[in-house]
Amino acid sequence: MIALLYIWLCSQSFHFYVAHLYAHFGYPSAQHIVGQRYLKGAGVLKDEKMAMHWFRKASQQDHPHASFNLAVGKLKNMTGSMTAGDVEMLLTQELLENVIWTKSKLLPTKRRGSFYKH
């Protein structure tokens, strides 16, 4: 009963901790969610550096929204750990088509490779 009350009262924090657990297990969607939470400060203290860390982990597994957020973060100088040309690699035509597909439910394009390479 107390656990349910905690979940109800602290749903933002609870959701963050559950997503954080799955992110550590390597699920790219959870890594993207954790990055979003850090970026917005939802359920956790706002930390742009940690947000970019989790976006990078998710983009390494070809998560299109994380790749997009990582590129936007670089353009806004939220992270300094990328080299010249990384933004162009992240913001490929294929990535933008996948982001648009997710929003509009069109047919996806075939993936040709990783959006982020170290």
C-alpha cells in the first residue's frame, strides 16, 4: 500500500528510476527517455551533460530521436565531446526521414548504418 502511495505521489521520480534501470541494461528507448528527463529536469535535477551522455548511448544503437537530440545539443553547445563532422553524420537525410516517419507513421526508410560512430 505504501509503495502504491509513493508511486502515485512521486510518479515523475519513479518513472525516471525505472527508465534509468532499463537504460543501464542497454535499452535505447530507455536511454533516450533518461536523456530527455535529464534535459528537462523531470523527476531529476536538470543536467545537460548527463542528457547528452544518454543521448549518445542511445544514438550508438541507432535510436533516431536520440541522434537528433545529440546533434541539436552539439549545435547548442551542450556537449563538447564531439568532433567536427559529427553533427553532419548525425543529421543525415535518413535520420530526418525516420524522425518524420515516427511522427507521421509513414513507411520507414531502410537503414544503411549507424548514426553515431566513435
